[in-house]
Amino acid sequence: MDIHPPAGAVHSLRDYFVHLSMVVVGILIALSLEGALEKHHAHQLAARAVGDMLGEIRANRVEIEQSLPGLERVQAQLRLLLDAQKKAIDAQRHHEPPPPEMPIKSNAMAFPLLSSAAWDSALAMQAIGRINVDAAEVLARIYSNQLEVKELQKTFLTVALHFETYAGRLANDTAERMVDRLGAIQQLSATLENLLLGYRELLQLYTTANRAGLEEQDAGAPAASQGARSLSE
């Protein structure tokens, strides 16, 4: 913004105040326009960030919904394996024939890939502070829970590796190793149960986001734009 001197000489106090008033008005107009432009950019930034996060949330929800059936089947197999291991221990103690083997079909297991790139980008661009407070709280809770679920996934993989050291037959082993294997199965089953609970809680949060107006009512672009605008207001 440039401030120019008066075109001619100032001959009176009245001329001075007229020129001063023009300068002040010009400054106020420039500041108003600059503020309006900045506010417009802020709304655009918030709307884009919300739109990206909504798309990411929808993709994460699909990932969980597709992975849950396979993980639930593995959990059911673990329960059967746990029961069979208990029976094998009892059979060994009573010198009875062992139960049949219960192999786990690990190819049915696939973890959902929960992305948080849109949230990380919104934080980096400082767009979160420009979103409606209630909406920002819901989004923050969703991504916080996703982070917790990712940690549960890591824990499960660690426990699964530990379980592999006890892989083998249910019976025809030392009593101590069979009991250790029983404990490993119990730990693996409990860890997977916690992970499944985390996935289901995330799905509930996605539903909460939908009810709060954070999700589009359909897959159309106009609805997406409308949802993004409502969050940035």
C-alpha cells in the first residue's frame, strides 16, 4: 500500500485535515480488503482440509470394514485352538489320546491401512484452528483413536512373533512347553480382541462424524462442498 503526498501545497488547516482524512479512509479500505481476502483464504484452506480428511476417513472406514471379517475368523480360530490346547494338556495329564490339530489360517488376516496424511497436512498448514471448534474436536478424536489402534496393531504383531516360538503340535511335547504355548495363545487371543474392539470403536466414531454432519450424505461433489463449507464456518 502506497501513501502519496498531496498533489498541491497545503494552504490551510482545513486542507491538511481533508488530506489526512483521505489517507485514513484509504488505509481503512485497504485493511478491510486485506482482511476480507485473508478470511476468504482461511475459509478455502479449512474447506479443503476438511474435504481431504472426510475422504481419508471414508477410505479408512472401508479398510476396516473389509478387514474385520478375516480378523474375526482368525479370532474364532484362536478360541478353538485355545480350547484344543487345554484339552491336549488334560489328555497328556490323564495319558489319553491328544485332540486333532487346529492349524490357524493366517492368510485370512489382513490389517486395515489407516491413513492420517490429511490430518497431518492440516496440522502442518495450521488449518485445524480455522475449522469449526466442534468439528475439529470430532476429527481430533477420530485421528487420536486411529493412532491408538495403530499402536495396538504393533503390539499384536509383537505378540504374534512371540507366539511363533511356540508353534508346533498341540500335544506330544513337554508339559512345560504345552503350558507355555497355552499362555501364548491366550495372550495372542486377548491382544487380537483388544484390536478388534479398537476397530469397532473407530467405526462408531465414523458414525458419530456422520451424525455430526462431518460426512457427506451421498458421494456427490456438491454435497462434499457443502459439508466442507459448514465445517469452516
